Amino acid sequence: METHTLRDFCQQLPKTELHAHLNGSISDHTLTKLMRRRHLGGQNMTSFEKGRSRTLDECFQAFKIIHKLTEDEESVKMVTGDVIKEFSQDGVKYLELRSTPREEEHTGMTRRSYVEAVLNAIRSPEISALDITVRLLLSIDRKNGAMVAMETVKLAQEYLLTSDDCVVGVDLSGNPKIPGQDEETQALLELRPHRIGHGTFLKASRNGTSELVEHVRKLKIPLELCLTSNVKCQTVKTYHEHHFKFWFDQSHPCTFCTDDKGVFSTTLSEEYGIAATTFGLSPKQLWDISYNSIDFAFAQHDVKDKLRFTWNEHKHLILRK
Ligand SMILES: [Zn+2]
């Protein structure tokens, strides 16, 4: 497929985004708005220029700056709305955002009011009018320790029951380079997670016989693969060496995700395009990856049925070309 045709196809392809951190998804445009509010001028300090790579530690540095700009409910609501609109413009029909509920003493924001601000944005009339279904996962950041983790799990439990199915789960995130990383991985896999983000720790690209790989394979735990994020953070050297190929070749459930579309200057359509050119995937294969990801979404059955209906409506329009 020619480049421009592939780009159009990926843009028109209805997509699910299952691994997107709210703060890392903030676009340059929204960052500029936030800086203006704080009278910091329009200079962008966080987004990664195309092609430039940074270390994992530098990536976490970028998040610190973003956090400083989103310390009150109003900015949290504003960025949530903007991020959802941008995903919708990119042809995403189902979006699971994930975010760590944060408290900020000096602005009075609490973990609860943070979650409320995100939910208010999702439920606002402007966002509800868009052709996109949005769900929320509450993230537990490793660095905040066990007490905060428990508080977040309790918040998630409460909102699972009271948010009209909007809060659908929890996610463990943050810098994975911690003491006891292997033990953590083992303990988490024993909990049988419903999905795994990245999967770089499985180290499957070269050695396909490790115990962890076998475990994930046997349980068919879907993988959320973030090509550009892995390459820019250097957890995978090149697109060609990405472990997508290893899993895809054995029909393991996989989906493409952006991770942090703002920090890594990417879009979900671009990720599909990169996968197609790197691994020689056909439009039909891209279609199947996108359609099959509905299966791993944390949404209710009726929502998934509606999504499948939407996909099938688009299928004749874009695959026939
Ligand atoms: Zn992530």
C-alpha cells in the first residue's frame, strides 16, 4: 500500500485505545493552554521531537513537568476533555484512559476530587456528543507505596459500583526499575491480570521459552503493545526488533496502543501505520487486530456489541476500497 493510502486507511480504521495515560496523552496544543493559564509562556518543554529518543528516566522527568501543570480540578477536567476529543478525531471509537488519582495540598485537590474531575469531563455534554465511548482505569503508581495503593483500590471499588460503569479497573504503573522487579512480575502474573501493558519484561523477542512467556501464552493474556513508546524509551532497540512479531506469529491476542501520545508525539493511526510498514501487515490484518481488541476491552457486553456493530458498519466502506 502506498504511504498516503496507508495513512488514510489507518486514520479511517475504527480503533480501540486500551493503554493511554491521561497525562502523557496531553498534546502540545493543550500544554500551551495550560502554560498560558500559569503565565509560563508558550514554550513546550515536554513533547519529544520526532525521531529523538530519551531514556526511560527522562520520560519520567517529562511527567513531573506535566504534573506541575495539572494540579487543580479545572486543569484536570480541561486536559481530559481535550485528550478525548483528540482520540476521537483520530478515529478512536473506544478509549480506556488510565490515570493516577493525585492529591495536591496547596490547591486542595484530593484523590477523590481528581477522579471526579476526570469523570465530569467524560460525562460533559460536549464529550458525550462525540462518537467515542470512554472508560477509566485508576492507576497505582509504584513509587507512592502500599498505603496510597490501598486507597486507590478502595476508590476504584467504590467507583466501580457508582460511576455507571465508567470506572472499570485498576492498573499498576510507574517506573518498573525497582528492586525486586522479577518478584513483582511473578506476583502480578499469579493474580492473572486481564491484560498486560507493553510486555517488554517478558523478554520474548529472542527467547520464546521462558516460564513467564509460557504462562502468558497459556492463559492467552492480551498484550497492549506500544511500539513508539518502547523505541523512544529504548526498552526496545528498533521497531523491527519489537516483540509484536513474536506474539503475532503465534496468534496471541495483541492490540496497538499509544501509551503517551503527547510525550511521544504519536497517534494511534500512526502506530497502526508503523506496524504495517515494519511488519508488512495487510489492511485486513490491521482490521482484524483492531476488531479483535474489542474482545479485551473492560467494557460491558452490550457496549462491546455496539462497538462490533460500528466496526462492521465501517468495514464495507474502508476494506472494499
Ligand atoms: Zn504505559
